[in-house]
Amino acid sequence: MAAKILAEAGLSVAVLEAGGYFDPALDEYRTQLRMPWESPRRGASTVRAFGDFDAAWGGWDIEGEPYLRNEGTEFDWFRSRMLGGRTNHWGRISLRFGPKDFKRKSIDGLGENWPISYDDVKPYYDRVDKLIGVFGTNEGLEDDPDGYFLPPPKPRLHELYIKKAAGQVNIPVIPSRLSILTRRVNDERGACFYCNQCNRACNAYADFSSGTCLVQPAMKRGQVDLYTNAMVREVTTDSSGLATGVIYVDKNEMKEYSVEARVVVLGASACESARILLNSKSRQHPNGLANGSGVVGHYLHDSTGADRMAILPELIDRERYNEDGVGGMHVYTPWWLDNSKVDFPRGYHMEYWGGMSMPLYGTGFGMNATRQYIKDEFGNPSPNGGYGKGLKQDIRKLYGSTVGISGRGESVAMYENYCEIDPGTVDKYGIPVLRFNYTWSEYERKQAKHMHDTFEEILTSMGGILMGEKPGEEDDYGLHAPGRIIHEVGTTRMGNDPSTSVLNKYSQAHECKNLFVVDAGSFVSQADKNPTWTILALSWRASDYIVDEMKKGNL
Amino acid sequence: MDRREHLKLLLAGGVGTGLFLGTSCTTEDQQISEEIIAKNSDYSYGRTDEEVIRDRLLLEDQFFTENEYKMVEILADIIIPADEESGSATDAGVPDFIEFMMKDFPPFQLVMRGGLMWLNSQCNQRFNSSFLDCSESEQMEIIDMIAWPDAAEPEMQYGVRFFNRMRDLTATGFFTSRMGVEYLGYEGNRPGFWDGVPENVLRKHGMEYDQKTLDECIKEADRYRIADWDGDANLI
């Protein structure tokens, strides 16, 4: 976003990308609309973490780019090394934070308030809605604000079942809010053609990714130099402590180069930007750049996540039709309860899945345990396992009958959860790597317990046959490891007090005025919302501020 | 340097990223590598160079012995036979898929090789011949002892686990093949417009779209109209 706004303001911009060039409209990169047999592993996740057709080059572990964890703690770090990064494959769930989300400390006394309010960000959310496009509905919900929405798609059959079942237990289900173009928003991007494959990146640019919707337009309209396979090592500074540019490693040549700049804007992802700052040590910035407070890397927090699945007997042996829809859910549940009436401080939203999606690796698995749910015309269950024509028919009957719920919630940002530079390890580019220290607290465990109770309530109300066991205390109530939801934020948080924050309210470093961080590092608290829409709004806001300050001669 | 060594080196070095730094590759070697990447025509679906080479290595490797592969073929067709509606697992190319997965996900190797050997030893004990040399009825006699997990004897658990894995791989290989997808009746992956669940299906499930949903959802006629809003965030 910053590249686009700054370039359109007439500035010359150098964009440094640690991975390769990627454009989903070019056939050489296209995984969209491929059938399962086009992959020798039928879409299995042995090479790409989210399946063979997923548009993320990288994953939880990247050859030659390690990271570490302190003993007894967990953190999984997903990186995607390509133009557009993780926005090429993400879920497109585009939620504004609400007024309360910026002031959680005032409500529950935990964490810290943001130095800005919803009113400061609202104009930018509005602009992001209109520029990029997001479907949804204005519901007048206090903490899930209305916006400039495109029309949503109609619910699928399992989503109608979910809506009905949730309604029976007083849980609201509303149209989801995804940055997918059900209508066009400009001449450069097409409308969604409903293939359900947004995670493969869209060759019509009908969903949001930063490469297709921001960097490409910026390159067309402004003066932008794109450097690919350019792994930034550090931000350079002068004797007064101001940023002068960056040093990067050209991954093809394995050589270091420097780029000089009047202003440096980091948007490498929360942890990678923290890493760059911590690796940018100088006489003026001995703890790393902009880290006089020692806060860089701290307050790292990810969304919580837990999931449950059921087979819905009404959907066994169902009629066939093209049910692909958009990539992801057509309906969802925003946080609907009052935290003062439950035993955990922060909320969660629920995402729903199911339907007759493309069969991929895994289709037909597990008949040794699930074939029993198929019943013949007399109500007799099939035997588990087996072989032959009957098995083949039963797999066909079971297809499209599962529904699932994922809870995604807000965790409480803690100083004790952090990433730091490991003193003894470098990556293959010679750059010191991160070491993580992260544990969940009772707040998150209690929230996950509540999620699972709710999942069972809805799935049971639907008449679903619950799959698997409900996780208990010994399994942290099914909480995914920190990092797994890939919403890590908070490592360079903003605030008014330079001794407890890295950035000011314009995402500008307190200690280095020509340095900005425009990824989720600036987040003070994360909300029970996905971070992307807020990243985009804050990045736009910071970019406007940069342009203003330059005009005023302050930068 | 032979071709295989070449591929391995390419993969280890990181394709395109300082490819031949510190190695003794010649210009000719480099040409061979580039040709290998360019000529990977059997699978072309948005692969990075590293992925092309990794898959090429796996495809050129052979895990199953000839006899093991024959057993896999027989078992796959027992699990998914041909019927009046479609061909069998081998007709759909499932054994090749299983062979590929052995290399793509090495933890499968022990389960499968060990399981096939266990099956042979059971056949030897009972029928004094290997699985391949058993008659069809002998083969089915032993398969019936391991194919039904809830009814199997405790001492058959090794076989049950192996057959569960074999069933998983065969089923998924079949249902992700062109033939299997047709048999399954998957109708998606076709660009079009989603206008909700068909009316007859809604009726059958006792569902309907309420008026609010019908009013607010996208209509096909509007999809190519560039969106614009009034000052109150209402779509015009």
C-alpha cells in the first residue's frame, strides 16, 4: 500500500522483495483452475504447506532460512517469498477493527490502548474498501463497523444449515466480509468467476493481493523500481541516527548491495521487520534501530485458533451441482457475546466450511472409521473399512457431507511473548536469525474451551455427527500453536510513550523520524479480526503522513 | 557429472540462487540443467524451478520392486474395482500415484513395504505361497481378515493398519483422477456465476433464501458494473 500511495504522490520508490517475481495472470505461475490430477501428488501438502496448488512459495520451514524457539515455548512462522507474499494465498477475510478494539485496556485493564481510535482509522478503512473491494453487509454492529461493501454471494447449502442451527441457539450468522470482487471496482481487475480457489491467486485479479492490486498499479503509474530476490539485512543510518537506506543480499548473485533513501518504510511482516531493526545496530542505535525502549520484538501475538468438524446426515448422498462459490466462507459469525459475562477477556469470530469442493489429496481417506455413517435404505449402517463397489459408492455418498467450524480469537499481547536475534545462528545469506519465545496464557485457553463448547452446540443443533474428540485441558483445549493462524502482530507496537513503544501513532519510529513500519508490527492489540484490512488502512495513513511531512520539509 | 547427480546438486544449491557458486559446474552442465527445467512438460502447473527439479527426481526414482508393484495393482483393484459406472483403480492410474507418494512422503515407505511383506508371510504360512502366487480366492480370504477393522482379530492388526493405509491411498488416488472425479460427480472448477443453491435442492432440504438475503446478494446482471457508493455507503 505504501508503495502505491507514495508513488502516486510523485515520489520515486524502490520496492525490495525477498522472493521472486509473481503474477497470477501469467500462465507460467498459474495454479488456478487446475484439476487435481495435474499435480503428481494430487494437491497434497508435501511441498507447499497449504497444498500443491496454493500460491505461497515458502512455508513453515524454508531451506536455508531457519528460526529457533526457546525451550518450552512454541511459535511457527509462515513466510512466503514472492511478490505479494502471503497476500497471494490468504483467506481474504477483511474485517475492520471496531471502536472497542482500539481501547481494550480501558475495558478489561489488560494490555495497552492504541494511541489512535476508530475515528482516526475509519476514513482509511473507507478508502481501502473502495479501492480494493470487499463484499459484506451493513449490519449496524457496534464493534464490527459498516463499510463500503460489494454485494455478498448467496449462502451455500451447508451454510444455510449452519445459519438455521446457530439461530436455534441464538448465535448470529451474517454474510462474510471478503476482499473478493462480486462486482468490479475498476477497469484493471475482473469480477469473481466463482472457482473457490482464491488461495491459488486469481488470474483475473478478482481478489486482493498486494502484488496485483497495489505494486503493479504503482509500477504502471509511478516511478517504482522493483528489486526481487533482494533479502534486506539492515537499515543503514548516519551519524545523527537517521536512516539512509538499506543493505540487501541479492539472492541470485549472493552479493550485498545498498540502496539509499530519504525515507525507509518496512513492510516485511511483523517478525521480519523486527528482525531487520534488531539487526540494524549502530553507535547511535546499539540495541538495534528504534529499539532504545527494548520493545522491538516484544508483544508478539497471533490469533488463537481451534476447529471442529461433523458429518451432517442430511448432506449424505446429496444432489450434485457446481457449489464452488468464492474462495472461503459465504457466512460467518462475528463475536457476539459480552466479555464481562464470560470467563475470558477477549472475543473470537467463527468461520464455517464444507460443501462440494474440488476433490484433492485426502478425499476418500478415513473410511476405516467413517463408513459407518452411511446407511442403506433400511437404515442399516455400512461396515467400516472394506473394499469393492460398495466402498466406492459409499465414498461418493459421503462426499460433501462434512461441515466445520473454526474459531479465530484475540489473544492478549504480553511483553513475555517475543522474538529476538539468536546470538549464534545466521541464515544462508549470513543474516542473524530470529529466536521465538511464546506461550499461551489462561486467557487464551479459556477462550478455546469456550470455542469448543460453542462448536458442539452449533454442530449438535444441526444434527451433525461430531468427528474426533473434544480436546481437554491436557491439549490446551485444541489451541493451535502460536503462529499457526498466521496473524502475528505487535512486534514494533505504536504508542505515545517512547519508553514502551517503538512507533508513534503514524507508524513512525520514535527514535528515527525517517523510518516507518507499515506491516502488522505496529499493532497494539489484535482484535478478534483478521489483521489485513487494518494493515492496509494504517499503511495508507502512514503514507499520507510521509507525503505531508515531506511537503512540510520535516522529512 | 551424471544427470541425476546434476539434479541433486541443483536442488541442494537452490535453483537460480547462486546456483553454481563454489561448484565445479561447467557451462555445459548449466545448459543441461536449464534444459531439464524447461523440458518438464508432464507436470506444468505454476511450479517454481526448485519444485520442477524435485518432482523430476522423484519421478525418475523407483521405490516399489516389480513384485511389490504388482501387489499394489492387485490390492488397488480389489479396493476400487471396475463397475458399470467407471473403470478400476489401475485404469485410473492409481498405482503410479501410490509409487509417487512413497517418494514424496517417505514415512509411507516403511508402512507399505512392511505391510506387503507381512501379507506375503501370512500367505506363505497359510497357503505356502506368496500373495502373487495365491489363487484369487486365497487372496480374498486373507484380505477379508484385514479389510474390516471392527471385525478383525487382534493378531491381524498389522494387516488392518496396512490395509487402511492402502485403502486411503487407493481411494484418494482414484477420486482425484479424471475418471474418479467424473464418477464422484464433482461439477465445479468451471468459471461461471454462483446464484445460490438450485431451487429443487433447496426444496428437498426444506430451505429457502429469506427476502433480506435475496435483496442484498449479488445479481448476475450487476457483476461487471463497476461499483460506486453514495455518501451513506449504499451501493448505487
